[in-house]
Amino acid sequence: MNDLIIEKLQKSDLKEAISIYDNNHNTKTNYERLFQEYDKIYNNSDYHNIVVKFNGKIVGMATIVINRDIVGELHPFLTVWNLGVHKDYRRRKIGTAMLDYIYNYAKNLRCDFIALIAETDNIIGQRFYESLGYIREVGYVKLINKEK
């Protein structure tokens, strides 16, 4: 899809972009609080929220966080959160385009690696990440407000 545009999330994009995550995960974002937090996030150079637009419609989003390492060669690494594609636009290489963008962004920053999490029951997501060269590592998450 050559018509895709990947760009930094703007405040005017928030509701449309976040609705992708909410619909994919059956959640309801607190938009009032989001608009309050947006300026802090937008002006923090270690956060890079992106959207993917197709014919002017937001069809994908991701949050990229630059983590500053304090050991070894002190190279940063990226974590990817909230990656999602609108359900009506899946299987069109939009996720691949986002992860290619993220890879190049990380490479330009001289990052050592990119980390992302796929829930244990998200087999399709896991296969997708593995098809792009991501390897499964042992990792753990302690849920605080969403304990199972």
C-alpha cells in the first residue's frame, strides 16, 4: 500500500487513533485525562506516538518509548506499546509498515534492540512478530490494575 502515511500523532488525531486500541481490546480510554496528559507526552522526546493514515483515515497506531540504558555501551533500546491496526484494514501490510518504520527509527538512534509484548493468548500477533524477525524471549509482566 503505497498510499500509507506514517507520522507523529497530533492532538487532533487522538480520538480516532485511540479508538483503534479501545476497539481491539474492548477498553474505554478516559479521553478527558488523555487530553490533559497529551502535552506532557508530546513534548517528551523519549515518547514517539505514531499513526498510520490511509486516504486521510487513521488505520494504525503505536507508542514507541526510547529507553536510555546505563550499562555497557549505553545504547538505547525501544519498547513498543499500543500497536494496533483498525480491524477493517488488517492483512494489508499496515502492521508491517509500522514495524519497518519503528525498526528504521531504532536503527537511526543506534538502539541495541526493540522490545514488544504480545499477550499469551494473542497467537496471531505472536506469529506476525516472528514472521518479521522478532524472537521470543522470556519476559514477565506484573499486572497491577488489571490483575487476573
